[in-house]
Amino acid sequence: MNLQTIYEQFMNGVKMTTPLEFIAVITGIASTYFSKKEKIYVFPTGIVSTLIYIFISFKGKLFAEAGLNIYYTIMSISGWYLWTNKSFNDTQKPLLISYNRNKDWRNTILYFVIMWIALYFILHKFTSSTVPFFDALASSSAYTAMFLMNRKKVESWYFWILTDIISMPLYFSKGYVFTSVQFLVFLLISISGWISWHKTYTFNQVYKLNASIDQI
């Protein structure tokens, strides 16, 4: 596929963008931005976007992505509650940004790999998906990212970045050009989000250290 063909496909895709896809893209970008800023609005905007993408994904035969967006919706409701009310490990303290420990990393990678294998098997054997390998890869990465984000883990951004890189050509190949552009925006926000969350984590650690010294 040469550049002229890609350009023509891009322009045709833009012209065919429906109002529904446009709303899904705008709310999706807003949700990612609010996630970077650690704002609770990440969840209501995300729910609007994912509900629309459930329909879009089924229509484009991206079945793993459809299941992923159902998962997004459920996890957004759960994350909304966790971020608003409680810490994951402590019912009294607010949930703070943190990094995975060694055991957490082991569980994260295991979760990602199992999801990838399981989704690929289901798509390959039981659906008419034309891109089961990459559909499963993008979805398993996003499943992992959402799981970590609900717990405010910095590593969630690593998996969001992987998801964005894979999803750009995946949706472009299905004719959802505006959505593929959305994932390019997501990629830039995700990189920025990783930097922002790392800075916040570092600041919190310094603050805790200073508070401990003051108590001595």
C-alpha cells in the first residue's frame, strides 16, 4: 500500500465518519486527558465513549474490542467508586498513585499473557474476525491498562501506549479513520500521562519522607 492509497483511504474514512463515532472520539480523548490529570471526570466521559464503541466494534467485526469496551464500562463504574471513596487497600485513606512491586509485576504480565492467548483462541475459533492476533493483542493490553489504572498504577500508561500503537492501524484497516487518529492523540496523551503520574508519585514520596523526618 503506497502513500497515495493511504491518503485516499484516510480522506474517504474522514468523509464517512458518523456523528456517533465523532462523539465517541471526542469523549474518549476527554477521558484520556482527565486520566492524565487524575480527575474523576475520566469515568463519566469514558463510559459515554465505551458504550458507543461497543456498537461500533461489533459493526466492524472487532469482537475482542467490543468485549473490551463492555469491560471498560464495568471497570469505569468500579474505578469511579474507588477513586471517589476508598483506597484499594485501605478504607480510610485516598487512593494514591504508585508503582507495581515485584509480585504485582509478575501478576500483571501473567494477566496480560493469559488474556492475549484466551482472546486469540476465542476469536480464531469462534468468530469471523479477520485480524484475531492483533485484535486480541490490543484488547489484552487495554484490559491490563484499565485494571492497573483503577488502582492508580503508573505502569498502566505502559499498556495504554502499547494499546494505542496497535489500535491505530487496526481501526484504520477497518475504515474507522477518525478513530485511528484518536489513538494517535491517545498515544501522545499517554506518554504525557506517564510523565505526569511519575512526577506526582515522586512528589508524594518526598512529601511522605519529609513528614516522617518532621515526626522524629
